[in-house]
Amino acid sequence: MERREEQPGAAGAGAAPALDFTVENVEKALHQLYYDPNIENKNLAQKWLMQAQVSPQAWHFSWQLLQPNKVPEIQYFGASALHIKISRYWSDIPTDQYESLKAQLFTQITRFASGSKIVLTRLCVALASLALSMMPDAWPCAVADMVRLFQAEDSPVDGQGRCLALLELLTVLPEEFQTSRLPQYRKSLVRASLAVECGAVFPLLEQLLQQPSSPSCVRQKVLKCFSSWVQLEVPLQDCEALIQAAFATLQDSELFDSSVEAIVNAISQPDAQRYVNTLLKLIPLVLGLQDQLRQAVQNGDMETSHGICRIAVALGENHSRALLDQVEHWQSFLALVNMIMFCTGIPGHFPVNETTSSLTLTFWYTLQDDILSFEAEKQAVYQQVYRPVYFQLVDVLLHKAQFPSDEEYGFWSSDEKEQFRIYRVDISDTLMYVYEMLGAELLSNLYDKLGRLLTSSEEPYSWQHTEALLYGFQSIAETIDVNYSDVVPGLIGLIPRISISNVQLADTVMFTIGALSEWLADHPVMINSVLPLVLHALGNPELSISSVSTLKKICRECKYDLPPYAANIVAVSQDVLMKQIHKTSQCMWLMQALGFLLSALQVEEILKNLHSLISPYIQQLEKLAEEIPNPSNKLAIVHILGLLSNLFTTLDISHHEDDHEGSELRKLPVPQGPNPVVVVLQQVFQLIQKVLSKWLNDAQVVEAVCAIFEKSVKTLLDDFAPMVPQLCEMLGRMYSTIPQASALDLTRQLVHIFAHEPAHFPPIEALFLLVTSITLTLFQQGPRDHPDIVDSFMQLLAQALKRKPDLFLCERLDVKAVFQCAVLALKFPEAPTVKASCGFFTELLPRCGEVEPVGKVVQEDGRMLLIAVLEAIGGQASRSLMDCFADILFALNKHCFSLLSVWIKEALQSPGFPSARLSPEQKDTFSQQILRERVNKRRVKEMVKEFTLLCRGLHGTDYTADY
């Protein structure tokens, strides 16, 4: 077999002669696929075999490959080829051959009933596909015929073999239906036909399951067959006898898993809730499993307890509303709820000793939603019944959330610990949800328990119990507003009494304090009760995440009440930073916390604290600036620059006006002189330039430098003004030496905030012209290696047009070159770059009238832009970007209508443009539709989506389903 490039569907034509697909060649290719060690040869063989399977010759060689003297791998390929031909190429089969094909398949299935099981399954799938294609007209009683044929006594195969073959066929039939490619109208017809045909299947399954003489392998297959059929949404009442029989087989350990699967599938049908009487009959059957469940738990039989729990949860979760509606049966449903509660509280630690309890959590959400959805009177009745149940649930969940003993936990694998962590998060979410049902009484309940535990002198309490109760508090306080709770002051008072001897408990104490930070802001007198704990924890590397994130929350929420503690907080933070106790990300959080803290101090105090906080880093940076660049000092430089930028991100001494979102960025003026951040930046500016001079080639260092100024600009806004001239000069030098995207992003920030102010326009204009000129030169040299720079450049140009279109009036700006480069950027393969370029054009085109150079370039080169947009829509760009190109078309139509109406007609007259698949009429329709729509942008997007599908030959195919 030599290498070929044609598609599999083209097999038997062109370069692959029909004679290639002989039995001998197929066998050789299969041998190559299974046994050739060379991966390229395997791939070639696989490709050739795929072509063979769909070739006309497959009808001939498939039957030959099924001969008894062939090995199972070859027979399997023959059966698979038959299935592919029947399922995908049904229309190729002449009607008069249906019966002979059916007879041949029956013959082969009978023969393989005592042969290879994988081949038998494939043949059954092929016959199932044939039946689905013929039903209901050409083969009206397909299933009944299958049952009758396999029950015939004159078969050479023994009864059990025939029975298993029939069950295999009946099992794959619904499965093949679910995955079949039948058109929708046919699917509905066949589904209805199968629903009727289940009358021929279920009695047989019941008989085989209940007769004592049926061997275990047959009953196993019966359960799988039933499981397959119920997924066709068979009415639950029709399944009743089989479900009851399946419950009986739960006692047989060999059949247990199959029984569970069948029962769960039957109960979980969406339609099952209509059959309330049947559901009510199932409750006693499920409750009857409680002894088996308790026995399994006692014996440590996790599989059995897991399976029984799945059944109870399937009934409760899928049908709680329907069963709650049966008020007269409230006691039996409550018994089911209590059984599920037993499953939630199953003894042992998840996931090591049990894996069952996690299955039940969603049930409690569903039950609560259903109870709270009733009208007031009925809801009140059920609240009375179920509030005690939910209080019990809280106790059970907090017990399940407890850590094992330190010794036991030490033996857990990292995977088990991670599963337990996720399990606790799920419990936390459930507790938060349950608060809606139980309200403030839940917090009082937790507080009373914690109080009793911590003040009891009778017996020593376990840290696990304390931790779990605090975890419950934290779960609720993180998302529910507890500001009006009367138990939080007591809780804050209890926290210092906790004897913290364990990392997990200490972590939870920290996170609980963090969750209460908003409450502390409203009750500042309590800050002193917990702040010493947080500051003490900062010195422990094992509590790094919890202590730092809690301090950050307190500093953010309570900053105006923290000045009395500021000196202490800064001193402790400085100490842990110098000792390098925390990892990089926690160091950054700590700096953000200090930024919040300092924001509330007087300017003199801020400067004093900044001096002591930053001086060691500035000295270190001065030393590093003298050294020859190497990987280790680069890491140190990036770390120090990161600390500074995180500090400046949150250090904000002015108050933002509470404007609506999207309004101008403005702040109330600060009457205290120069901004401390600006003072510090001016002091370190020379040093930063010195660092840059040695590291200009390194994108990471340049990004870290730009981040300091970018975050400072975003935080300070107008207060940053004194720094604008020198920063513009530095950015110009940086970009002139080595162009980098981060410098363009910072330039965009400066344009956004300062370009409209006359005092700052000259330096910003000079910087804008410089980076534009350098980037245009980069385009001449080949911009394909710098998609990030092109992306940032396009965003800068769009921002300039949005904030200060006058930048495009400058004679030194080559607007024509900018336009042409942006058109080129539309053809980049990187989606973000293309989006940014489209964004530039949607800002540029509305300025045609007001900015004379823009109007001139659009008139001269707009046709080039339109061609690029049509090429993209025609198939050169990803379909996910079509909305962006539609925006350009809409802007052209709205602002350059007379030009567009000429250009679009001229462009679409070219044969084969933008796609060879389009007819002249389709192109004409598209241009007329676009030119007519100048108001509704959404309609233009729909037109473009429709047109791009036509261009790509995808219109009306499965590919459009999610589009």
C-alpha cells in the first residue's frame, strides 16, 4: 500500500483503484495496523482501512472477512464495515435487497452466538441500524420478529447462546437509536414505533429475570437490556414489574451493579414524575433496602452502600416535588428523606473510608427549593416538618467535614487530601444554601454549640470539632450578610479563647476572621480582639495564604479604623517580608494590604511608613542595578518591582466620586499636597531607569517596570500628572531601543487619562508619534513575529481616536501608512490581534467627517479595507471573528455609504470572490442586504454569519447547530 492523500470518502475513485480494496489487501492492512511497530505505517494503514470501509467493495469483502477461518480482529473489521455501510450509506442500498441483507445478518448473528463476543456485538449493531432504517414501514414489527426468530427451536445454536445473542441485539437497538443520524421526522416515527415494540420485549425480560432456571449471565444481560430500553422514555408504569424484579436481584452480589444501574435509569427518566402511583409504590421498595444498607456499612462494603444510596437519591432528587405534593403520604416520603440522611452521614471519612455521602448533597438543595416553592400555607406545614431535619443535616454535614486524627491524616495521599478539600467546599456551599431555610437561628445554633464546647470543663474537646463549627460559620459569613446577627460579637469574643494547636484549625480561624471583616468595619471596637491573632499567624509559613488574605480583607474593609494599629501592622509585615517567610504571590497580597492600610493615614505618616517599608528594597535594587545581568538577579529585580507595583495598586489617598459605571474617571481633589506615591516614584525614577538600561532586552523586566507605572496611573488618575513628562520620555527611549507590547499598553493608559488635558498633550503627542513611527518601521521589516506588539498598537490607535482624535491631525503622523498596516493586521492568524484591528477601524470610520486626514485615507484606501473584510468573511478568518468584521461593514455603511455602495458591487463582481462556492445571485443579495441595513447592527451580524456559512459550504449542515 503506497501513501495516498485522498479523503476516506473518496475511496474507490481517482488515485485509489477499485481493485485495491480486496480481501487480501484488507487483511494485509489490518496486520500492519495491529502488528507493525512503525507508527507511520500504522497511521497509513488506518487511513487506507477507513477508505476501504466506505468503498463500494466493502459490501463484498465484509462478508468474506466474517468467515469462520478468520481471526476475530479481521471478523470485527468486516462487521464494522457492514455497520458503517448500513448506517451512513442506507440510501445506496436498493429496496429489493433489504430482505436478503436482513437474512444474511440474522444468519451471521446466529453463527457468532457461540463465537467471538466483540464480533457478535458489532453484527447486532449492524442489524439494529438496518432495523431503525426500515422501521416502521418496511419492517413494521422488527423487534417482535427478532424475538420470534431467535426463539425458533430449529437453530443449530443451544438455547442459552441464542438467548444471549437476542438480548445483545435488543440491548444495542435503543443505544443505536440514541446515536443514529436519522433525520428528526424519522427519529420521532421510529421512537414511537419502539415505544410500541417494548410490549414484545418487557414480558420476555420479566420471564427471564424471574424464572429460577435462568443462569446468572442471562439475568445480567436482561438487566442491561432493560437499562438500555428505559432510556427511550418508556412510561414508568410499563416498567413497574421489571423494576420490582430488579429490586429482588439486588440481593445477588453478581447482579447488584447491573440491578442498580437499571433501577436508577428507570427512576431517573424525565417523564417518570407523571406516574405518581408507581413512584409511591417504589418508596417501600427503597426503604426495604435499609437493612442491606446498614449491613454493608457495618461490613465496610462500600460498593453496596454506594449502590443503594444511588437508588434512594435517584428517587428523592428526581421526584421530590411530585412526592411532596402527595401530602397524605408525607410520612413515607419523610422516611425516604431520613434514609438519605443516613447516607449523608454514613460513617467514615470521605474519600478514604466512604465515597457515598457526596452523592446526596444535591438532593438537599432540590428538597429545599421544592419546599420553598409551595404557596404559603403548604410551605408552613412542610417547614414545620423539615426545619428539624435541616438542623439535623447541619450537624451531620459538620461532622462529615471534620478532619481525621493527625496521625490518620498523615497517611492520606495528596490526591485524597485534595478530594477531601473539594468535598468540604461542597459542604460549605450546602450550608450556605441551607441558611435560606433556617435563617438566623442557624447561626445561633452554631454559636451555642461552639460556646458550650469552648467553655465546658467536663471533658477536653477535640480541635476537629471546634474547627468544623468555625468552618460552618465561615461558610455562611463569606456569602451571607451577617452584619445584623446578634451572635457575631459573641463569636469574635470566643475566637481568642480557642486553643490553636493545629494548622487546619488555625487556617479556619483565619478564614473565619476574614469572612467577618465587613462586620468588623461596622464594629471597629472589636478589631483589637482578633488583629493580634492575624499578625501572629503572619509569621507562620504554613498559614501563609489564610493569614495574608485575612489581613488584606481587614485592611481593605476597615482601613479608616486601623490608624491606631498601623505602626504594628507595618512592623510585623516588614519583618515577615524581610525574613522571606511567604511565597511570591502572598508577598504581593501583603503589599496590597499595606497599600489599603496606608491610604487612610495622613500624608506625612504615609511618607514615613513608605520610607521604612521601601528603603530596604530600594537599597537592594541599587545593588542589583550595578550587577551584571544574570537569571538569579533578574528574579530578585522582578520580585522587588512586583512588590512596588502591588503596593501602588491599592495606595489611594483620595476618594472616588460615586459615579455611574462608564462615566469619566474622576476623583475628589486631595488638599494635602503631592501624592505620596508620586513622591516615591520621583525618588526612584532614576534608579528604575538605571535598571532598565541593563535589562531592556528582557520582556519580563520591562513588563515589571511598566506594571509599576500602569498600576499607579490607574489608581492615582489625575494625581499622577507630575510624572507624565518624565514617564513619556522614558517610554520613548524604551520603545526606541526595543519595541515591546507592555510599553504600548502603558502609553495607551496615558492617552486615556491625560491626552485631553492641554498641559499634558505635548509630551503625550510626542510619545504617540514616536511609538507610531517605530511600529510602522517594524511593519516594513515584517510584523508577523510580533503579534503582541501589533495587538497593543491597534488598541493604542483605537484609544487615541476615542479620547483625542486630534492626534490624527498632526502632519507628522502618516495616517495612510497606519491605515494600511491595520488592514494587514486584519489578516493575522492570532484572533486577539484581529479583534484589536477591527476595533481600530470601528473607531476610525466614524471620524471620516470630522478628522480630515482620516476622511482622505478612507476615500483613497477604503476599498482595500473592504476587500480584506470580504476575504475574511469568505473563509480566511475564523468564524468566531465574524461579529468583528460585521462591525466594520456596519461602520462603513453608516459613515461611508456612497463609497461602500460602489466598492461592494465592484468587489463582488470578481469571479470566485470571496468564495468559489457563491453564485452571482447570492453575492448580489448579500450586498443589497448590507446596504439596506444602516440602523440595526445585530441584523448585519446575522447577515455576515449567514454569508460566511455559504462561502464555506457549511450552510444547512450540522456545523451550524451551535453557531
